[in-house]
Amino acid sequence: MVKANEFTKRFEEICAQKGMRMTGQRRTIARVLANSKDHPDIEEVHRRANVIDDRISLSTVYRTVRLFKEAGILERHEFGDGRGRYERTQSEHHDHLIDVDSGEVIEFRDEEIERLQQLVARRLGYELTGHRMELYGRRLRAEPKPDGE
Amino acid sequence: MVKANEFTKRFEEICAQKGMRMTGQRRTIARVLANSKDHPDIEEVHRRANVIDDRISLSTVYRTVRLFKEAGILERHEFGDGRGRYERTQSEHHDHLIDVDSGEVIEFRDEEIERLQQLVARRLGYELTGHRMELYGRRLRAEPKPDGE
DNA sequence: ATACTTGCAAAATCTTTGCCTCCGT
DNA sequence: ACGGAGGCAAAGATTTTGCAAGTAT
């Protein structure tokens, strides 16, 4: 919730800047994404937006999410299942570890890996412009962890 | 070409083992994949297979590729464009760097990153079962490299 | 009032599946 | 001959788009 307003504010700036209109639908979708701490797919964003306003169509969610993505304030991931999963861009980049049994997604950041990726790219004659990394794993032991799904 | 026969042979073993039939289509598709050093999508596999035998349908390519994938002798990647890209499983795992300008795919392997991925997973309480890593980059300078695409 | 947005339905992609025929064993 | 395999077309799943109507500025 801390950076939620920041997300919405930044989006409003971008809208104003590009002559795009700040509509109720966009505001709602921005709010949904700003408050999402997980990685919802489009259907899920649609579902959550519809809790606030059930007159938002799936197309609009697709179109709005595309806007956010193009504005760089939203990132798209793919975690194995076919559809795209979205998450707002954070100041600190991070990667994901997916629990192959539960589907749970854990975020992490490893400076050393980040550094090595730059290095590998340079060694191959490239300037790194981005990367995707997902680790898939199975929980070790049964540490007490009450949450299901 | 070195391991091409190995791929086909292994597939024939798997077929025999599971009571699956060694058909002309499968043989052809296996041959195409065995000889592909790049990362063709299904359409491309279909196209290449049709050069050898134009009576292979797209469905069959999909079905056969799925078989290969399930048998573990073929890997599926996604390099940003929506469709799946395939490559036969190599003895040595490797990752990919995608040239964001040309789409060219460069394979590489970095032991240190591999090691760190294991470490990160374990640190988070997981046993690493797999991973996906793609670097996206832009070529530095114009080093003499004769091949275009 | 203008032109950006939306909803809806249709279309576009990529992939899977039903069904009947065909072929490997 | 039996049952797996293939071709074809239809169906699925996800995402995009055309168009007429609605709305922010």
C-alpha cells in the first residue's frame, strides 16, 4: 500500500502528458494494480476491478494494462501457464521463484546474479537491456507455513 | 549433426518402451528437430518437416512435439513473441541471450550463475527443480560478424 | 464540440481435440 | 485385425480490433 498512490499518481502524470483521458475505468484498474501485491493475470485484474465497478469490460482491462506496460509502470511475466501475469514496476528489480507444487510466487533479488548477467552479456558482445529469470523449485522440509493455495 | 542420431535413437527407444508406433511422420519430425541447431517454433518445424514430406499436418507436429517434450528430449522456450520455440534437450544445460534488434538467439552457459541459482533457491527454502533465464541485449559496436539474418 | 474511450462482438493467434480413416505391429 | 496415429476441421484459450455510442476535457 505504501507505493500505491505513487503508482496512481505516476499514471495520472503520464495520462496528462500524453493527452490521454483519466477515466473512471482507468482509475479503477490503476487502483486495483496499485493494491495488488501478487501477480494477477488479466482475468483476475478484471475480476478485482469489477468488485469496485462492474461496468469495466475485459477489453478495457487489456487495453489499459497495455497502456501501463507501454508507460513502463507495469511488467508482464509468464510463469509457465499460458497467460500473462502482471505486477507494477518496482524501484528495485527482482526475479521470481515459483513453487512447482502450489504455484506460489516468491520474489527475490540477488545482486551477484544481476552482476553476472551484465558480465555474461558483455562477454558475448552485448549490452544487457533486460532479462527474465524464473526459478522453479520444491519446498524443502515442512516449515510451518499456514497459508494455502 | 553429431548428436542428431542420438536424439532419434533415444526417441525410438522411448516409443518402443511405451508401445507407441514409429510412424513416418514422427521419424520425419524427429529428424527435423535433430538437425535444427536453432529454436524453431511449431510453424517452422512444420515447414521444415513438409520439405521432407508434405503430408504432415500441423496437428501432428503439435502432437509429436508434445510427445518429445513429455519424454524430456525437447525443451520449450518463449522468447517474448507469443509462441513456443523448441530445441532438443542437450546434455549440458544452457541459457539464451536474445538480440533485441535482430531476434538472434545466442546460447551460453555460466557455471557461476547456475551455482548461485541453486544457492538462492536453497536460501529461500526450496530445492531448485528448474529455471528459465533469458538475457535481452543490444550488440556492442560493430565487431566483424559476417552473418546477417 | 471534439476526439479519446468503452463495450460488445468479431477476429486473430496459438494450441488442443473430436472423429473418422488409415497404418504400424 | 487391433489399437494407436494422423488429417481435417472445429473448438479452446488468450489477446486484439472494428465500430458505434459514450464521456472527459
